[in-house]
Amino acid sequence: MKFQAVSAAMLVAALASCAPHRPVNVDWPLHGLDAGENRFSTLGEINPDNIGQLGVAWYADFDARSLRGVEGTPLVVDGVMYASGPWSKVIALDAQTGRKLWDYDPQIEGGIARRACCDVVNRGVAYADGKIFVGVLDGRLVALDAKTGTPVWTVETTDPTKSYTVTGAPRIVKDKVVIGNGGAEYGVRGYVTAYDVATGKQAWRFYTVPGDPQKGFESEAMAMAAKSWTGEWWKYGGGGTAWDSMSYDPELDLLYIGVGNGGPWDRKVRSPGGGDNLFVSSIVAVRPDSGAYVWHFQEVPGDEWDYTATQHMILTDLEIDGKPRKVLMQAPKNGYFYVLDRTNGAFISGTSYVPVTWAKGLDPKTGRPDIIPEARYSGTGKPFLGMPSPAGGHSWQPMSFNPKTGLVYFPTAEIPYGYISGKTEDFRFDERGWNTGQDPVKTAMPEDPAVRAQIRGMMGGALVAWDPKAGKRAWSVPMPLPWNGGVLSTTSGLVFQGNGTGDFAAYDATSGKKLWSMPMGSGIVAPPITYAIKGVQYVSVAVGWGGILPLNMGEALKAAVRPKVNRVVTFRLGGKAKLPIPADIPEAPLAPPPSTASTATIAQGRALYHVRCWMCHGDSAVNKGGVPDLRRSMTIGDSAAFRAFVLEGAAEPLGMPNFSKDLKPDEVEAIRAYVIKRANDLKADPTMP
């Protein structure tokens, strides 16, 4: 029996196809379209022969307080689209016209942004029982009335005194809504929680890493996992946050959870005696009624590189060695494409889909990586040039599997990263700050322009069509930069994807030939969807540039289109609506004061900057996201104004936190001196990012 699950709406559409005059409505009711999250649509009105007739049907702008990342998958249920945007805001739209029906603002405190490593994003909502469910950045899970947007119930899914965040989409499994969390670099312990759809009452909680043994373990699974840890890991949280991917097999009644990296990254801090550190960087299968552990597969034992297994998981059936197998497929951050038996977690195959420097390969029987000794940088005092980088060979952007072509389509990234331990005695953790256990100064990009240019030359990205049975690329389309959108494929042989240069495009699913594209006016990272109303097929994508790379690795994104608008754009054949493209937001003039601070002060400022500032304002003060480029900020020439933002919270409602508890005035002055130096570097070489 093929797993390619079909929603009830799709079944109705299939039956209705025999009656050409009967209106056909096909929803996009689940995050990944079906329970196995294939993101493959059986709609085929839009095809390679008529794709040139695709035009804008309508668009609707998000009411965002700032142009931050848009990563959500919209849902369409009974003719209504539900979409989430920055700051966990939700809008309901008429899916045929784009008319706004209601909106919801969870009123998040701006300072919460400092807990979010990777922008104030939201990856989508869930629908069940007449309710829309949204995970809020500050840790809440809110059920909204689908007709009015009025909150029905709200629960705190995390401890508000700790630096948890929620950015992932909830998943609906039978009568439960399931949600994970993020914050592995902020000293938290990961878990997944299920709540009753009707009441919000907690049904179960599954922890992904063990806690303090003296307090007892919540389950036999945690007692087992604890044997793979050493030291006093619980004091550092341990990480393992399940911040994005989940999928469900209704036939096997198994919920699959993608578990994140260890926290902090440096294993000698969290688990000084080594160990696999279960269940970090693992896929875990649990029973959805109870949260009981069934099996796990660990992709990166003793993870030290932020190689999460939280990336999109696809469930389908493949013929392997002449036999049908129920499989789970994933292209996680670590650079290997995995095919597992989803009934028991057995390894089937794993092949690198991007260049990999941390492992020689995977054991053909167990899938355990043969880790290169030099890659274990912990405590060596030596840097390790890792590929993939912490951004991953593939990150959260969803994939799509087309059973007709047998190919999986997904975006890839190639970025090098220098890992190096910090001093254990200097390890700092507070609930307000990011800490990986590495030396933040040495992991930053070198100051030498020639070296920076060389590193930029090693960066790239592509849209890849992967043959999971052969374990190799079928085709790939190079991209100008390594941060691009999620993917949709259709039965008519199309692959849709947006990219960081602002184009939304359609490709031939067999060859990768670009068949159509349209500029959207802003970079795109969100995945497209498709649905039908009254027999008309629509394709929609949420537009808005942001996420982790634009914020903190602007060096890799020189060709990116800076954020100009956050909106949903919907297409149909013969669409005639005009899409207004906002004019480029002019960059602030580059007019830094002379760099007069001492070398020692600038060095101090560089160190402090890369502890407190780089996650939002970019490595070496280079960013391509929706926050100010500090090198062009007028405040760097005014000590009092700079302090007002950093120490007094002048822009906290917009997401710029108050650092008065973390920095002293002289330290702020050192940071300002470093930014002035970087501004003068840009002035001397305007060609740099």
C-alpha cells in the first residue's frame, strides 16, 4: 500500500473529476499537504505547456512591525487561507480573492527577539476542529477560532524564565496538537508536548535529552539516553530542541520527531567524557497517544557542529533491492541524504549531497558516521574547517517528493565554517545570551579582505533533484547564493521555488529546465503551496527575506535582495492583477566618523560584538536581513545615541533588546569603536558585502 496520503478534500476532487461542470475544491489542509509531508500535489491544470500564462491572481501584505523573515507555509481550508508571518502574527484571507477576513497579533514583547537565534520567524499554523493553532515566539501555543481569529485557549508550552522560543509549525495528530521548541544555544533542555485540540489540556511530554539524574528520569527512554552522557550536562541544558520537523504515519501510528543539536555545541563543556549524547541530532519515533518511545536513529553521535536532524522528513514507499519498503527520507544539516525504514528506524542508505569534511562516510550497515579525528575540535585548541557549516547543507526549507519522477527536490547550501573551542573556564551562560562553548572571536570571519573574498568564493547554493534509490543527484540548478526557498512539486511535472534574489520560478521536474519566473520584489525563503477553488488551480507563496543567514552571515549573501515587503502572492492561469514592487529602500549614507580608538579598544569591541551582537547584526557587522546595518547607522557617530539603543532600550518594541544587564558603558563604547572601524573598512572598499 502506497503511503501517498490524500486529504478528504483531494478524494472529493478526484471523484468530481468525472463531472466536468461540477465545482472542484482542493485544500492544502496540513503543513506538508499530507501526513507524510510529501508536498506533492495531484493538481495539474497548471503544466509545462501553459505555465507561460501564469499570472498574479491576488496579493495580500502582512501587517508587520518590521521587515523580518517570512518562513511560513500557508494553509487553505474550505476556501480560506491562513498564513503566519513575523512575530507569530496570523492572517486569514479569502483564498480566491485575497480579501482579509481577520488578523491576530499575539503582542510579543520586543525584547524576546534576543532569545531567537534565527530571526523572529514562524513556519506555519495548523488546523483542526474549527480552530487555527499557532506557536508563538515567546513559548505560547494559541488556539484561534478559525472564523473570527478570536483566541479559544492559550497554554504556556515553555518556562518563560528560560530562553525558549517557538518558531515551528504545530502538527495535528488525531485529537492532539503537537509542538516543540528552540533554544539549544541558550541553555535549555528540549522536548515535545501534545495538547488536547478541544481544551488545550496537556496530554503528554517527551523530553529529547535527559535531565538531572538526582531528580529521576521521566521515562525508560531518558534513563537509557543518560548512559550516553557524562559530567553534569543538565547544568547546561543539553539542547536537543525539536524546533521544526515532525511527520506522522497513520498506518503505523507513529509520530516522527526531528531532534536538534547538542547545547552548547562544544561537547567538552556539556559532556566532558564524550558519549553519543542521545537523542541529539536524531530522529525519534513515538506513539502519538502517549508519547511513548518506540525507536530512534542518531545521525550525528556526540554532535559538535550544530548538525541538527530537525530538517524536513518525508514518508513514502520505495522499492529497495526489489522489495517494497516503508521509508523516511531526510536531508539534514550534516550533508548526508538518509533513507530509513520507518517501521523500525533501520538504516537503508546515506550519501553526501554536498561536500562533507567532518566524516569520511557512513557505515553501510548501521549508518553511523566515520568521523574524521580532526573534526573533534573540542579541547584541541586547533580550528577545524567544517563543511557543511552550522547553517547546514540543507536547513529548514521544506523538500518535495514526486512519486512519478521518483525524485526529491530541495535547496542546498555550501558554506565553510571554522570551529574552535573556547576556554572551558571562560564558558559563560546566562539566560539572556547565546553561547556555543566556542571562541566567538576566532570563529568570526577574518578581518583580512583577501581572506574574506577567498571564503566567499567557497560559498554557493543550488536547487537539487535527488534520486533517493540511486543516492545521487539527478540534476541541479546553481543559485547565486546559498539561502533559497522551500519546494513544491506537482503531478503535471513542475517544481516551484522562490529564491534569495527575489524570483519565484517553475522548473521542469525531469530536467531542471527553468520554464517560468517572475520577480517578487523581495527575497523568498518560504515554500509554495497549491490548491483549487471551483476547478481553478492556484499557486501561492509567502514572500519576505530573512532568517538566520541574512541576519548573521551576510558575507554569503552579496547578491541577495534586501527585504522590501512581506506578503502572500497567489497565481493562476490568466491572472491579471498587477503586483506592485516597492522601490528599493535606500541604504543609509555611509558617513562614519574617523576610526580613532586604540587597537586594543577595537579588539575588545570585536570580542564583545561577537558575543552579544553578531546573531542579529551579522558576523563582522555584515548582514542582509531586516535589521539595521550598523556600519551605516548614524548612531555610531554619537556615543549617547548609541548607548540609548544598546543600554536604554530605545528600540526594544521593534526587537532591539536592552543590554543594560549585560554590558557596561565602556564596553558599549568599545563595541561602537569596532563598528566604526568596520564602517571605515566598507568605505575604503565599497565592493565588499
